Amino acid sequence: MLKVSKFGGSSLATAEQVRRVCDIITADSERRLIVVSAPGKRYTQDIKVTDLLIAAASERLAGKLGASECAEAIERYRSIISELGLPSESSDPIASDLMERLESSSTDADLYMDTMKAGGEDNCARLIAQVLQARGVEAHYVNPKDAGLLLSDEPGNAQVLPEAFGRLRNLQERPGITIFPGFFGYSKQGNVVTFSRGGSDITGAILAGAVRAAVYENFTDVDSVFAANPSIIKNPAPIAELTYREMRELSYAGFSVFHDEALEPVYRAQVPVNIKNTNNPQAEGTLIVPSRASTEIPVVGIAAMDSVCCVYLSKYLMNREIGFGRRLLQILEAEDISFEHVPSGIDNMSVIIREESLTVEKEKRVIEQIRQTLAPEDIFVERGLSLVMVVGEGMRHTVGIASRATGALAGASVNIEMINQGSNEVSMMFGIKSKDMETAVQALYTEFFDC
């Protein structure tokens, strides 16, 4: 059997953490395909290596040097190497690589930024391979280009190309332990392109799907996925088992423990995912599976997404106007805006969008285009909203979930701006004012978990 194991930035932030990661890798002979992130924060106010590289690239693109930010990233690696007791010259290739990236062509700003960002994961993978080799373990770094990780030519938001899976399948035949950098791959044009931020989860999922792994282990800094955000709910209940659909809904709505785009490759290949803690590897963690045997507990988690807005429009007999919704969404598409939800009635429609996607300039253009194209009787944009999600496969079999949820929100004096539930009944979404988000999460958690 073959396990794919991914280690996040917090798991690789210090020499002590790197030692712990190597101990975990070598403790199980089935862990033969390892994906690593760039070193993360060592403490709360620290800066991630990726953020340092982004800062360096931004400086260079602004016509400055960016050398100090790049030097700080290099120093992070030097510190880890020194504390691990590796030869000091081990940091020289890392320094050369990062400086070469910094001084490379910045004609295409997006591709240049991706080249810089990818340096964190790429050099961390080389370092982990070196640490394992120093222990006498057969370990090899592999470059995503050589392995065949082909991505779409979309810097900062690349998608895996179907032909990549067949090429990546050959990784299972490699001897020893393969160390693979997360977060980036290569376009067909040969350019470095990255996934969206946090994309090392996606890399691990792609590899697990490609090699049909027995399990995809995602090591992070928590024992499990919790039923609610620990920063809002004190000591929330751990979740032992989730379905892919439940995890997708929770990740989408704010659960940062796992990238919301990372489930698709393992879902297609039906590879189970195990969320585990690097600092407590003996803990069972949370298992993400195709289906759960028991759905007696109707709700498994409460999630919340902040900073969304709503484009609201109404028009009498809207439902009789063929193509109304399509034309509305085409206007958003022309501005490169994706939508989150579209609650609607017979004479009105609301389109929920992430606020960062609808800048003030885009809002003006969108509103004008909607007026000209669709001639609504009323149209406005409401900002400062949050989405709160109640998630659970068992909801479809349980009478009264909506009543309990709305009752809990009413009891907490939270006004509901909108409600939306998909036909699969895995989640129920409530749109509320952002100022009420924490109160809403607390009320719903109390209703479904503290009763």
C-alpha cells in the first residue's frame, strides 16, 4: 500500500518541527510520497516564507530591489539548516535559487509572482529530502515538471489538466521516499504556475488520486476538524468522520484546515483523507470518506464566511422573461466575477458574491450593465454580510432542522437576510449582517451540540 502524506507550513516552520516531520515519515514504510509546504509562522507575529517571497516580488515589480525580503526568506532556511546540524553550505543552493528567481524577468508580472511564490515549497522539498538522506534514508526530491504535473496557464489560480494524472501515476514506481513540493506545477508552455493560496493541499490530493493511494494524510497543527471555529466556540466538539460533501461545504464556508478545492481529485478516485496533527500523530484525527455509515447526528458542523455582498434586483414577471438569469450571470462573467449563491423568488433575484470580487469600480459597471440589459425596477448592492452554514448529511432525514436553526437565530436576536438550501440538503445557508456572525455561530452551536 502507498500513502500520500502532506505537511503544512506550521509543520515545517522550525528545525524541531522538521525533525518531527521526518520522524513521522520514517515511522511508517507506507508513507512513500510526501508533499510539503513552505515554512510557515514560528510564532503568532511571524511572517511565512511565502509572504516574504510575495513581498520581495512586489518590491521588484514596483521598481525596487526586493533584496531585503528575499534575504529574510533565505535566512529562515539557513536558521533551520544550522539548527539541524547540516553543513552550512547546504543553504547555498537555496540562496542561489531564490536570488535567481528574484532577478529573473518580470515582464509578465503574474508569472513572475508565481515563480517567486513557488520558491518556498520547492526549496523546502529539497531540504526535507536532504534531511532524510542525512539520516541514511533513501529519499529523493522530484520537480513537478519532471513528474508531469501539468496545470492550466492561469497564474495564481491554476487548475490541474486531465493528462497530468496519467503522468503522475508513475510516481508510485519510484524507489524510496519521494519528496514533492506543493502549491505549484507547470503550464504546457513551461511556465511555473501556482494554485490559489493554500494549494499544497490540492497538490497532495492530485497525487493521491493519481496513484490511487490507500489514504491521503493531511498533517496540520490540530488534532482534528472541529464542529465550529475554536476562535468563536470554546472547546468545540471534534469530528471523527465526515463525508467529502460535508467537508467541501465546511471548507467552502470558512474551515481553513483543508483547502476547499482539494477534495475533487480524491473524491474522483475515492481515496479517503485523514486530517492529522504533526505534533500529536498518535491521535486518530478526522477521516473524510465517500459516505458515513451513521447519520444519526444530523448536523456535523457550523461554519461561517465573512465579507460577502449581495446584488439584489427585482422586476415584475421576472419569471416569465426567458434568459433573465443567464443574462445576469453573463454580466458578472464579463467582469470576471464568480457567484456563491443565487437565492430567488418569482419577481426577484439575489446574487451573493465575495466582496473582494466586487470592487467599487466593478460594482458601478455591473449595475449600469444590469440596468441597460435587464431593466430591473429595483437594484442595489448590500455589503457587510456573512454566510453561516449548518452542515450535515443527516439533515435530509431529520424533520425540523430549519425550525431549530431559525429558532436559535431568533432567540439570539439575529435577523436573517436570506436563506438558501441545496436540493441535496447537505447544508443550509443563512445570510446575516457581519456584525452578528459570531453570535449566530454560537447560537447554532448551542442548539445542535450543547443540547
